[in-house]
Amino acid sequence: MSYLELKAECYEANLLLPKYKLIDLTFGNVSVADHARGAFAIKPSGVDYTQLAAADIMVVDFEGKVIEGTLRPSSDTPTHRRLFQAFRGAHAIVHTHSRNAVAFAQAGLGIPCLGTNSCRLLSGRGTGYSSDGRWGDQIRLRMGNRKRDRRAFPHLNPEEVCAVLVHGHGPFSWGPSGANAIETALALEIIAEMAYKTLQLNPAATPISPSLLHKHFFPEAWEGCVLRTGLKSGDCER
């Protein structure tokens, strides 16, 4: 993948952030990586989205050195870089400041899985995708210790879990393309909004049952249970 192609995909993905109202002002960014070349493209810092051009997109290598571009890379570049180093299957990373997801991140709370429409994104493990308050520090501050940086999300399978909330900061999502990672970021914000409103209406609302969550988070496993045993779905749930 040429740097021109990398920058073009990154540029197009960044334009989706204001389109889907996932950012305010110049907050947020998308990066797109070419792991074979050890480099990624990312939005420059402080450039208004209405004035952003493909030529403005920066290209940075996995060691943090600017390869192409005359502006300053996003201040979140170190985080994107460490995530790409840790998650080799991620082609794109999206960081937004979508308001509802950020509210959960700032409160130090995971997004509870309160309905079946949330299950495909939320695994329900522990506090969902909320950080433990240290993940952001591990990624941002331990730049001199790559081994520890790459273990910043030790319990996550990036192919299953495609988004996190970093405590006190906001959401990051990733995927096989810029458009896919944006879609995940949008879904996360929608789920966060629904959870926030549900808890406003009923502060005592509880997450759905683990069996129902598993059914929707791993539908292929659920279908396999039914196919292998000949049982009804309710039997698998028990």
C-alpha cells in the first residue's frame, strides 16, 4: 500500500467523524496502518475538519518518526502507535470524543449491556470496555518499555473486542478498515447513549443474563449448540 493510498483512506475515514457527530471541534482522529511497511497515516493536530485535505495527513512509522507531512501529528499518535504494535490485525484505529461514551469513560464506568442490541459489541466481561484507570498511562507514559506497552490490554482479544474506554479520556476502536472502525465507534456511542438514558429512567436497571449475552455476542457458538444437540435455544440457555 503506497503512502498516497494510506493517506487517502485515512482522510476519507476522518471525514466520517463529523458526519456521524462523533467529535466536537478538532477533537478525535483516525489512523490507518500498513503493517508490512511499519507505518501509519494519522490526522494532524489542531486542523479543523472543514479545512482538512488529504495532503495534510501525516505518515508516521511504528517508532514514532514522521515519514511524510509538514504538520504536527495528532497528540494521540503515541497511543495509536502502541495499539498498532500490540494489535497486528488492526488496520485502522479510531479515537473519538463522542459525548455519551466519554461520559462513561470520565466516570470510570463500563457500559453495561442492558439489551440484546448491545450484545454484539459489549462482551460483558468485568466492566465492559472500561479501563481500570491505568491503561491510558501504560500506553502513553511507558514509551521506553515496549514489552509492557504491548501488554496494556492483557485480557483483550482484539479480534473479539474491538473497542475500549480509556478512563478519564475516551473511546478507542479498531478494525480491518477505516470505515469498519468508524462503524464500531458509532455503534459504541449509540449503545452508550441508550445505556445512559436507560439508567436515567431506571437507575436500578441490571444487565441482561450472561446466557442471553453470550447468545448474541457469540451467535455462531449458540447456533452450533442448537445444531449439534438438536435442542431449542432455550435449552442451550439453561
